[in-house]
Amino acid sequence: QIAYLHKHKFGIKRVAFNTEGTVLAGIGFKHDHAASFWKIDPHGGMPQSLPVASGDTSTDNSWGGKLLTSVRLGSNINAMVSVKSERTAQPIPEKGEDEGKTKCENAETFVVAGEDGVVTYWSMKFVDDEKNVLTLSPLPGGLPKAFHKTHFVDVAAGENGRVYAITRKGVLCAFSKNRMMEKWVNLDSGAAFCLSVSKSYLAAGCAGGVVRVFKKTSLSYVCTL
């Protein structure tokens, strides 16, 4: 054991690193309805752990583990994924040969999905150079009215801010980088449970020992495993 991350008091339902490996997020079960975010040093190496006696959680915490923030969740969250996209270009204020040009920054977002049609994008922004103060801005995903009471069970990240999700009743959904659901397809299964994404394909684990595979760009059906 190299670190002990404090905050949650009950079971942890989901954990996810951001794409840079510098922030670890954890979502508790419905008992605490909270999401916590810890700062991690991805280049800190493997610290020397202190002896851990029974019930003792002391460690050398040079690996990280600083609690950045914790937020309350209004719904039962089932899944979480980290997404990187290009932030809106900003003017470069410094004078010189780059004056008047624009620069783009990578935006880090945690997307959570759960019951009652919840798909929320938690946009992260550090307000200090040491990255010890984190602010989170929740932005809802845009769902058609028919999905407002849907129970989402898993999410996965694509390229450039795209997100994919599946519902408990077996619908595969694609969200654009603008957070809008733009495509969906029925998995022809009584239930769905998990989702994985590769460079070209989406694989959904369904009831009855079935795995459905689709093309990522079009959501067109490929095969059943």
C-alpha cells in the first residue's frame, strides 16, 4: 500500500484517473452520494511504504493523495469516465511574434452517468499554478425527452470529447463533443451491463451471454459474439 485516500465513509462504487493521471476521482454508493477528487503525482515514483499494522493506514504519501474537493451528487451514479477535449481557443496576450494568434488548451472532464437520465460533465479547472485548488463546473448532457428517465449503466470515452453510454434496457448512445446525444441504437437485448471502446469499435456486454459490436463512428452493427 502506497497511499490511503481519505473522504468516503462507505463503499466506493467507481474510481477513475483523469487522462493525465494527475487526478483520481471516486464515487461512493448511494449512502453518501458524494464524488471526491484527489491530487496524484504521476511522476513521483514508488514511495517507501511505512509499516502498516492491523487497522493502521499510515503510509508515505509522497505518491499524492491530497484531497482537492468533494461534491454531493443528487442521483445514483453508476458509471464514470475521464474525457479530454480541446478547450475553446483563447487570444495570446503576450507581445511578440505570436501576438494576435490564439492558443488551445486541453480541457479535462469527468463524465458521470446514472439513474433518471443523468449524464453530467464535470469540467475541471485548476485556479493556481501548483494545482492544489480545483474547481468543478457541472454541465448536463443533452438528452432527447424520451431518455429523461433512462437508467444509464456504463460510459466510455472516445476521441476529442466524444462519449458513449449504454442504458440498462439495452440502448447504445453517442454524445458529441458538445455534450448532445446525437445517435443511438437498440442492442436488441433485454438488458445491457458494460461498454468498452477501441480505436474503431464499441463492444457492449448484454444479457444472455451476448456481446454486440458496433462501428464507433456510425454505430452501425458489426457482429454478435
